[in-house]
Amino acid sequence: MPQVLARPLRSFASDNNAGIHPEVLDAIARANQGHVVAYGDDPYTRSAVEKFKEHFGEGIEVFFTFNGTGANVLGLQALTRPYHAVLCSDFAHIYCDECGAPEKHTGCKLIPLPHQDGKITPELVRRVYHGIGDQHHVQARVVSITQSTEMGTVYQPEEIRGLAGFAHEHGMFLHVDGARIANAAAALGQTLRQATRDLGVDVLSFGGTKNGIMGGEAVVFFDGALGEDFLFLRKQGMQLASKMRFIAVQFEALLTNDLWRRSAEHANRMARALEAEVRRIPQVRIVWKVEANGVFAQLPRPAIEKIKARYFFYPWIEEENIVRWMCSFDTTEDDVKAFAEAVAEAVRG
Amino acid sequence: MPQVLARPLRSFASDNNAGIHPEVLDAIARANQGHVVAYGDDPYTRSAVEKFKEHFGEGIEVFFTFNGTGANVLGLQALTRPYHAVLCSDFAHIYCDECGAPEKHTGCKLIPLPHQDGKITPELVRRVYHGIGDQHHVQARVVSITQSTEMGTVYQPEEIRGLAGFAHEHGMFLHVDGARIANAAAALGQTLRQATRDLGVDVLSFGGTKNGIMGGEAVVFFDGALGEDFLFLRKQGMQLASKMRFIAVQFEALLTNDLWRRSAEHANRMARALEAEVRRIPQVRIVWKVEANGVFAQLPRPAIEKIKARYFFYPWIEEENIVRWMCSFDTTEDDVKAFAEAVAEAVRG
Amino acid sequence: MPQVLARPLRSFASDNNAGIHPEVLDAIARANQGHVVAYGDDPYTRSAVEKFKEHFGEGIEVFFTFNGTGANVLGLQALTRPYHAVLCSDFAHIYCDECGAPEKHTGCKLIPLPHQDGKITPELVRRVYHGIGDQHHVQARVVSITQSTEMGTVYQPEEIRGLAGFAHEHGMFLHVDGARIANAAAALGQTLRQATRDLGVDVLSFGGTKNGIMGGEAVVFFDGALGEDFLFLRKQGMQLASKMRFIAVQFEALLTNDLWRRSAEHANRMARALEAEVRRIPQVRIVWKVEANGVFAQLPRPAIEKIKARYFFYPWIEEENIVRWMCSFDTTEDDVKAFAEAVAEAVRG
Amino acid sequence: MPQVLARPLRSFASDNNAGIHPEVLDAIARANQGHVVAYGDDPYTRSAVEKFKEHFGEGIEVFFTFNGTGANVLGLQALTRPYHAVLCSDFAHIYCDECGAPEKHTGCKLIPLPHQDGKITPELVRRVYHGIGDQHHVQARVVSITQSTEMGTVYQPEEIRGLAGFAHEHGMFLHVDGARIANAAAALGQTLRQATRDLGVDVLSFGGTKNGIMGGEAVVFFDGALGEDFLFLRKQGMQLASKMRFIAVQFEALLTNDLWRRSAEHANRMARALEAEVRRIPQVRIVWKVEANGVFAQLPRPAIEKIKARYFFYPWIEEENIVRWMCSFDTTEDDVKAFAEAVAEAVRG
């Protein structure tokens, strides 16, 4: 083990290792006035919901949850009965990283499709779309994608439109795990609505936590009727905050003066900067296109170990020595340089 | 409908209608420095867990969740298999107010016992303790009580000891929904440990949200072995916060310089003050002993309607015209007086 | 312990302690010819379904399950989402005797109502019909009754019509656990349709096992649309028989030449005979009206113990020394006399 | 569509399309004497359990269920908590053909491994055995195999021993879906014990329905302690038969005078005969080794359609024109010849 040096202030482990954006913390402090009714029946929550409508248009239903797992699982539950199936990438967060929460809570089977650069396609979906009407088979009901993907890539608009089209033609819904939808929309130069509703998405988990808020996620139903019993699903799903105002104002801040885009664009830019730096280092291979705020690199295992002595980060595909480095709203150019230097040094031996 | 006047800054609807105690908000702001590892593997969380050990002693396991429903349900799940039963008061929050979350998530049946002033007794538990070993019956496994109770009363230490004794003699556990355990301990002049672990409690939902934090609850296993797989239950139960430090520091603040006690004692005192005020009003009957931070009153329905035009609060037993008024850490004596006056005025007609 | 005498051939423990009616066993043997398609897509099953339509009318959907628990639980699941509530008697089989299967499988809460002679009323239902639209409360969705009841009584037609009316006016369904619906219809001199569909029942668990078949139950949806995804619920609910023909032909036999009525009437008559015999015995009190095939008696505990040395039967309310004696399709007058004599002897001491 | 000819008496669709073996039906008829206690507390059930001990040895626990789905799902539930994972072939019956029952009922994720001739290997298991101790990942707990496999092949003893070894070294259990364990043991010339317990299997679903009984399956725990709460799991899992004797005697018959082996050997022999016949037909390719009672053949789609006009059977991998033909205890040599002729004729065009 190399000697452990003092840890730097900011790592590249994950955008959820970052703290709270100052505008968000301010919003919390400003909402800390007197009493308001709990569980969402308060003016802060109403105002935040209106903000969502400004961005996504009328006719939607919006509900706040505590975290991404809650948003994903309950969003899927709203669309399914327990004998349904959810089709997703074999690297999807809902498939790999939620400790079986979707299966436990919805009762549904998740059917993994072999991803291509983190994405799935109508062609892949078609291959597992079978057994419809056969009582022995789970019934395909939802296609779920992650935007931006778990591999740091971004679905192009026509790719999402294609998946939505296939889903709808076959009586299915398109669900988007948008833990990093802001990074995707920023990367594509789209509005939030253009990046989701206008492409045929039915339900969106709108991420906040990875884009600078303290904690919270929103489930957005573009056809409000789909969310008609979500109040009950959320409460029974243990995701109803009593002091809802403090989640609501975080989203209000995120959707005000385009903080969501400013933060996401910055994180994306830092990822591109990091990519540029590490591409110069021999023995470092960039595995997937850097299209959002993550850089996925393959490098010799001893080098990985050396870097980890200073910086915490996650292996992504351990057996292939692929690691993930994420940038966030507060990553600085100096952070990038220092990290790239640490990588270069580790690779040199 | 009477004319709606401007709403006062603070209501008596619930202690969760209050905001964040300044010491707690400060702690959040102070923790907003750089990056730390997510999901609880960070120094803030470790420090907060140590704080719990200072209060409750060694050998415990502590886990933070988002809310009380999560703490209760997952604490119960840790103690049960789906064919077990949880015995509780027919007015217990877990029975009445969690939209069936305990049943849905644990699979267990909750068996309601007719409460006496919000409490249950070994005698009542004994009556439904049957069918043990009979495959047709759910198997009694947990006795769950709320301290302080949903009726604002407080179990005496010997009452809890009696329930714990009965539970343990019959192969059951004693679970405490401690959303307001601070109010109970303060009322009894006990330490947190004296109020729980020392009485034989096995698992505690330690409440924060109703005692001045922004959001969060802790599950405390006094026999750490009971929590050995709780990490998985919590994640699968959708209650794992990624930016855990911001929940942890709230509890750290609550357990520092006895903030928990200062806030709870204040709220309790305000409730007694409110009781004293409204006892003077003819036609207002105090229904249960005011032992913690709630006042439960019976008064004529027209008076209730009039008060509600100015103050939001909850009916408790609607058909009997019993309502609930709660005090919180930020209730002031002026608030109490103004409210009592509104009540008096409403009763006068 | 008194000396154990040789056990008689037939007991009064339960109608499911009896074997298979010869006409039913014949039907099984006759169907044992060659191969047919599994899982219900066979001519025997189609024919049995047609038989149900002869009795209950057109527009229904009928599905066979393995047992009453399966029929009840899956019938309820077809009507609910997990945040719903099922209202039933506190002595209902689904509440007391299915080891929590309804809660585990549907996720719903079962709300017990204090029964009156085994029955519930619209008035009792009304008392727990609250919290509608409130996200903290489970939403009342189904009223479930047992006909004939767990106390051997029989709902009068107007009582069921009243419950159906209340349910439908309040957006609920009426479910009937008809494990002994044949005994009730026979007692009332009604056809099966008159006893159920014509009174407003929505879903019926049609019992076979307690009326002389080897094993099987049917779920009957009087509005076929309610059963539209039942094929999937049944398979996922582990209640799909592969050699379905052998369940189907049992029901075909039961519904042919009124075997259902002949068997039920006989069992009812034997119960009345038993009642007449034991009414003559001092110290035996008949607890509920003998309206179907069960006699519920209160008698001194030592006498109970003595009878049990020869005959197996179940305590019904143990602490009150109330026991249950059931008659079945094969109970004989001699059986009744011998048993009554054993009771008389035991009471004499 | 070709003209539909009269259907032959016996098909090759599935061994569960066959009826009841005469020795089994006799056993049912013989047990139809008087009353016995329900739910398994009867001499017939005790005797059948003893029969299992004769075959499998002492120290086991045996429970009867209604069907294979019930046996598999509840056997797995006994070994798991909901955050566990079950590793199995991507063609496993539990993965493909139970409409999501395992996920719905156990809460666990099933992780599919790419099968090789219907089998999985320790090497394949090792690849997905990761994330142990990581709260985000389901925890691998059970390896489940099907013997004989869904492709008609048979695991060799050392293959099962290898899987059991890997499982036990890694804190997992080995579960066998033995819907056709009799065919495997017969093929290998092993006793039932040699084919399971002696190889390190922990829990077995012992199949009856596909080997000539009317309906029923048994869960066998070789370490009885694993089944210690199975009575409750079974009842709550809706798999407890009230007239248990009629399931028990079917197994008694199956285990008497080696009926299980006689029937399985016959079915295996018929499959080999069918293989021999169809191997002579040009354009018919045998896809997997014929080691038990199934023949899997690839042939031109028009030929498949022609054969199906006379014989019902299932496509196995539809897009590759692979079909399944199963033999059963009552398949005759004439059946085989007639079917082979129909195939030959269809292929000729």
C-alpha cells in the first residue's frame, strides 16, 4: 500500500459526493419561516409544482420523493401490476444498484437487455417482447432507460423517440430514470421538456440530488392520469416527506434562473476537461464517449490502486479495470488538473 | 363559512408543521464543505453514530432513514418474517396513518388492541396472544408501542418494563415508535437510555422530524445483532440517503448540548400552558392527560369550525368532536395566548 | 386423560375432514382418459365453465384454484391495489385463519369489524368507512363476507343486498367467501344465482372442498371485466393447476343433478338433527342459530375434554368453552346419535 | 391451414398432459374412507412422509404443496430474505415460466445465467457472484438448477457436486427444481437419495405431477432445520391442502414398488425411441442430447405447422424453429411410431 496522503477536498467519485449548491441551501434557509401544513399541502410545494409546469407544460402531475430509488420504484409501480415486466439495460441502476427494490416493491420482473454503450434499442426490446397473453409469462409493460446513461453517454432525441414509439405501439410505457437528465438536456442543448415529454416519455424520475440539491427527486407524469393514485403509492411506499416544503424549495431553486442547466453544463464541461487531460496519459483508455459528466477509463490495476490511495472512486467493471470518474457542479479546473496529475503519476509507476 | 382572517405564523396543527431549529440548520450549513463518500460511509455519519452511543451506550446499531414510516416499517421488518404479527394499539400510527405501509412491506398482519388513553397493556396483549404454533394463524412476534402516545399521554417506566417483560417471556420483541420519544423522556426526567434501553426496549424509531430537524429518523437496535442485515433492508426499502451526512449532522446537533431535551421540554411546557388556558374556557373538555406536547380537546363542532377558519389543525376523533393541538420547539407563549383566545372567542359563538 | 377409545369412522370436526363424494370420484376416474392440454385449455374445463354459466348466467368469468385461501386472496387481489383496504368480520376466515395470506399477497390491510352472530352490517361498515382520499389512510375498497358464516348462521337475502348496496354506493365491491355457499343457498331454498349474483355480489369464492369434492375452489366474477387479468394473477399466485381437467370435472359433478344441493341439504339436515339431540342435554348451550351445517355449543370444559378423547373437533372460542361441530355430506343419522350420546355421557361426568 | 384430422389419444406436448397412473388413482380411491383430520395431521400424510425418509434418509423435512410453482417458490422463500438473489439458468422454469411468482412472493431478484445445454456451471455462477456485502446489490443466496433440465439433458453427479461445493463455500444453498428428478435419477441409474442429498443438494422440489400423479409436489429439506417455519410459509403461500391425505397417498403410491422409477424409465425409453425414429427423417435435427424424457428438434416451420394440425405441442425457441416433444408414463411404442410418421410425412411436404 502506498502512503496515504491527505485527501483532497473534492473527489471524482460521484456527483452525489458533492454537497449542496449555495442557491439551494439559501432556498432552504429562506423557507424556514413559521409553520406550514405538512405532507405537501403548503404554498412552497404548490409553487414548486408550478415551476415544473413552466418547464414541462400543463397537464402533468408532479410528486416529490426522498431519493432516486423511491422515484424510480414508485414511478414504475404506478404503471404496473405485479405480473408485468420492466425491460431495461443490464447495467441500469434499477437493475443493478437498488438492492432489488423494484422487484420487492412492485412484484414485477426486470428483464435485462445487453446494453450498447449504456443504451438499449427498439431492436433489443423487440427480442424480449414475447409471451404476450401467455399466462406463464410476465407481461412486458414498461421500457425503462437512464438518461444520461450509466456509462456517461447520452441518448440522442431520435433514439428516445424510437423507443417511445415502439413502447406505445406495443401497449407499453416509456420510463426515464433521469437522475442525470439535466446533464443530458444540457449536453443536447435541449429544454427539459424537449428532452423528455416531447420525445414521448411517459414518466420521468427527475433527479435533483446528483445536480446539487441536498436530497430529493421528483416523479413527473406527463399524462397526469397515470399519477392519479400516486399519493397513496408514495405514502405506502414510505416516500412522503412531512416537512415537504424543504424538498420543494430545493427544486424551486434548481428550476429558477436555470440553475439546473448552469450546474449540469459546468459538470459536463469539467468532464470534457478531464477527458482531455487523461487522454494524454499513456495506458489510459477512455471507454465510452464522454457526453455528460462522467469519464470512464480503463487503466492498469496497479495505477488504479495508487490513485485510490488519494482519491476515492468506484470501479465500474472491476474485472476489466474500468473505473468511473464523475464531475459535479462544484468541480474546479484545478481539481481536474490535480486529479489528472495524480493519474499520470500513478501510471508512471 | 366565517370570514377567513390572516393566518398566524405558527399553528398548533402538528410539531411537523414547524420548521428547522437554528442549531440544526447551522449544522447542515457547516457540513456543506467539499465532498464526502455517499451512503453513510463518511465521518459525519460515523460521528453522529458515536453520539448515539454516548446517549444509549455501547453495543447498539444505529441507522438513519428518511422518515418515521421508513424507520417503523424497516425496524419491524428486521424483526419479522411475513407470517408474523405485530400487536399494537388500534390508534397506533403504524396501524392508522401509514397507508398500509407496514403490511405491504413486511407482509405481516398488524393486530389492533383497544387502547386505554393511547396505551396498551400486557393484559391486552395476552388476549390476542394465541394460535402460537398453529399454521393457520399469524405468529405474534412484536409488540409495538408509541411513546409518547398518539393521545399525548406518556407510558410510565414500569408500564414499558411490563410490556417488555411480557414480550420477552413469550418470544416477542418490544418495538417503540419514538417519533416523540424526546417529549416522553423530557416529561419523565429520564435520559434517552433510561427511557428505552434500560426498560427492555429492543428497537427504537428515534424521532427527529417532530423535534426540530428538517427531516430524518433513526432506527436504534439495542441488541446490535438484530440489525445485522439492516443495510440491505434499508436500501431495498428505499430509505438509504446518498448525501447521508446532511441527515447525520441533524442528529448530531439534536444530541449535542441536549438540544433534544431543550426543545422537547419547551414544547411540553407550552402544551401545559395551553392546557391551563383552555381549561378555563367553558365547553372545552380536555380528553386525555396532557403529559407531553399535545392537548386533545373536545368542544362543540361550530366552535371547531370557527377556530379552523384561522388555524389549521386535525380532527382526532371526528365523530366525537375531539381535536388535537400540538406544540413544538418554536411555539411561544404569545402563540399560546393568541390561540387560547381564538378558542375562547369561538366557543362564545 | 380419559382412556382413548377407538375413533369413530366419521367425526364432527369439519366438513373438510370428510372424503370425496362418490359421484365426484367417478368423474375424476372418467376424465382419466388419454392426454389433454394442460393449464385449463381443455374440453373438460370448458365444459365445467359452461356448467357455471348454466347456474349463474352469462357474462361471468370463472377460474379454478386449488383451495379457498387461493380463491379468496386472488379474488381480492383482482379488486384491489395494495393501498386499499378490505372490510370484514373480525372472525372472517380471511382475517383469522389464512396466516396473513391476504395481507402478504395483496399488500392490503384487512379491517376487522365486530361481528354479530358471524355477520356484519352496513352500519358496521359505515363506521370504518373513513379517511377516503386521505393519503395517510388505506382506502376502503372491498366488503368481504362469508356465507354461510363462520358461526354457522346464514345471511338473509336482504342483508346481502343491503351490504352490496352500501358497497356500490361508496365505490366498493362486495366479495363473498363462499366456502359454504351451497349450505347457505340450500338453507334459503335459493338457486346459486339467487344467492349471489342477484343480490349484488361482485366476486364469489365458490367452495367445493367442504361440499364433497377432493380439492378445488372457483373464483366467479359476475362482471367478467373484473377478471380480465385473472389468468396472470392466478399463475403468479401459484394457483394454476396443470392437470386442470381433474379439478374441472369435480365442479362439473358438483353442479350436475344438483349434487351441490343434495350434499348441502343433507349436511344442513344432519346439523339440525344434532342440534335437536344436544339441546336435550343439560349444560349444553347452543350459541348461534343453527342455520347451515354447523352446531356451535358451549359446555363445561371437562366435558369437552372427555368428548375429545373420542372425537377430534375444534374449540371455537376457547376461553368461553365454545366448540364447533360440523356435519358433512356423508354424516349419517347414526353418527349424529352416537356423537350426541358421547356428549351426553361426557356431560354427565 | 391444413385440414384438421382427429386428434390422437395421447400427444407429445408435455408429460403433464397425461392423466393419472392407475396405481395412483387406486391409492386415492382407497384413501376415501371416513374422516381424517385436515391439513396434514393424518395417518396418510405421516405414512407418506415416512416413505420419503425411506428413500432420502432420516433428518429430512417433507412438505406437500399443490404444484411445482408452489414448491419452488416456497422452497426458495425458506432460504432467503427479500434482498437476496437466486442464481439460475436463463431458461429455468422459475425464471421463464412462473409469471414472476418467485419475485412477487419472495421479493428476491432472479439472476439469469446463460445456460449451456440447459445447465449452469460453477464458472457461470462465479461470474455473477459479486457485490457481496455491498448494500446496493442483492446478495447471492441460492443457486437453483433444474434436473432433468428444461432442454431434456441431465446433470452428471459430479456437475451437481461441483455446484453444491461452490454454493456452500460461498454461503449459498443449492436448490433443485426436480419436476423431473425421477427421469434424471432413472437415467443415471441412481436412487433418489444418490441423485440429490448425497450430492450436496439442500432443498428439492420433488415432482409428482409430471410423473403420473394427479396433482402435487413435495418440498424436501435435507437439513430439516431449513424447513423449520415452512408450515407457516406454506399456509401463507396458499399451498396448504385441507384434504391433504389425497395428495399424500399419491406420493405414497409413487414411492411404493418403485413406481416413480418404472414410470420415469418408461418415459425416458420412449423418448429415446422417438429420437431414434426422427433421427432418420431428413431435415429434423436433434438439438440437445436426449437424456431424459424429452426430444428437442429443429425442423422447417411449414413442417411444424403441419404436425401441429394433428398434435398439440409447444415451440421451445420459436425464432429458431425448435420444438419440444415429451414422453410420459403412458406413451406407447405405437404412439411413438404414429407420431414419427406424422413428422416424416410433414417434412416430406
